[in-house]
Amino acid sequence: MKKILIILTGGTIAMKASGNLGVVPTSDFAQFIKSFPQLESVADVDVWEYSNIPSPYMTPEMMFGLAKDLDLKIVDYDGVVITHGTDTLEETAFLCDLVLTTRKPVVFTAAMRSGSDLGLDGPRNIIGAVRVASDIESYDKGVLVVMNDEIHTARDVVKSDSGKVGAFTSPGYGPLGIVDPDRIVYHRSSHYRENVWTDKLDTNIDLIKASAGIDGRYIRCSIEHNAKAIVIEAFGRGNLPNYLIPDIDKAIEAGILVVISTRTFTGRVLPEYGYEGGGKDLEDRGALLAGDLKGNKVRLKLMALFGKYGNADTVKRFFLQNRD
């Protein structure tokens, strides 16, 4: 029987309704996991509480600290399962995927329903995650996310609905596999894997989402606060209005990396449109195109790269080398 460590960080999976307060964190989730009888036949489980917070409280620094602790603790285990709030799960999982050095299974899971809700999904997701972390086929697949009997990569998964139990999806790619009653089934492999093994993060990276009529005040604010990089979730293939160009040029002239991702759910940014503000024009001006990686994950990747290399030119070289 495999030895699995379950790390608790909080989130809805560790919450219950409390009268007029609504759904709030509780202190008994760790004990519930330790006494969860269905786990006894799946793995030899230890439980460690890293935190007990709503996931909107999670910061990149906390995510990074979790990854560093996980890298040390997993030495004594066959795999690790992390329970997490759903709101920032995709970001914590992705940052861990970038910076972890282990090749052992690391699986994130969560719940869309609290412990007070009818048909709560947390216990089933925990069992599924422990089964995946115990499966030999999960070795060297990077950080995985198990929700609603599906297995996703940390890179591709997003929370695509605010309340449904099937909220976690991998738009454009689909899950790697499924958690069936008899066994874990992998349908495909992911060819997009990268690591940034760093001892620190540089969190001075901004994220701006384009919307119709957006002006340059947010870019100017980033320049004024000496951001190392600005990630802009642009329209479509990576296009922006021409009236943002003066501010984008100023940012690039100031030595700030400007990285263009897309606000669409699927697809890549490309140097296709040559009009002023189009993806090709932006790239010609010195902006970087982020491929298909979502803006919030581009931001975390840049935090890790700047933490490791510090220098913008070096970060740019490594960013372009691993772009999809």
C-alpha cells in the first residue's frame, strides 16, 4: 500500500455553514480526514495542515512556501495530495508545477460544495485524488488536478464555472484521464511541461485585462511602480487598440517586459495582425507573445523566471524558448 501525505490548505472543502455568517472555515477538517474510513483501503495516509484559509487569501508567496515544504516532505512519501480552495487552485497548482523538483505524483483537489451542503463533493474528490497519487501511471506527469472524477494538468486546468461540481475543465484539450471505480484511466499525455527551479519569486509582475475602451492608466500605473513585467490579456490573437501604443512603448523603453496573452478561453496569440496594436505590430515593437498560456499563469511564470534570473533580457530569452 502506497504512503500518501495529504496537505490541507483550507478552502470550501474545509468549510461549513454557520448560521447567519454563511459558509466559513472550520477547525475539524483535519480530524475528519484522519478518521475518514474510506481512505484506509486506498493508501497509508498522513495529514498535515499547511493553512486553513479561504483561497482568495492565498498569495504567490504562500504558494511558493507550500511548494518548498512539499519538495522536502515528499521524500518520505510515494505521493502528495493537496486540498485547496477552488478560487485560486489553478494558480497554486501551476506555480507548484513550475518550481517543484520531485517527479513523484502531486495531486490537487478541492470541493465546490461545503461540508454542510447536500451532495457534498469533497470526500469523493479526496478519495479520487489519493487514488491518482497512488497510481504508478501518475509518476512524472507533473502536478495534476483531480475534480469530479477527472484528471487535469495544472497547466491547462481552469475554474470555468462559479458553482457547478464540474467547474474544472481544460478548455481546448480536455482531461488527461478519469477516475473510474475499478482503476485510474489515462487517455492522453501532455507534451507541454516546463520547470523553473528557483529559490525565490519576484512578485512585482502586473496583469491587465483588455476590455472595449480600456485606456492606458493601468499601464502607466505599472510603469510608475517599477513593475518588472506587465501581462496584458488582449483580444483574440493578441490584439489591442492603437491608443494604448504610446503607453506600451513607454513601458518597453523603461525596460519592462510586456507580455501579450489572450482573454479567450482557447487558442494561441500569434503575430498575425499587422495594424497598429495588432499582434504582429506589438511583437515588432518588442512585446512578447505568450502562446496559449492563460494570463494568470503567465504572471506566475514570470515571477519564477525573474526570481531565478533577475535580468529582463535573460528572462525574455528563457520565456521565448519555452513558449508554446
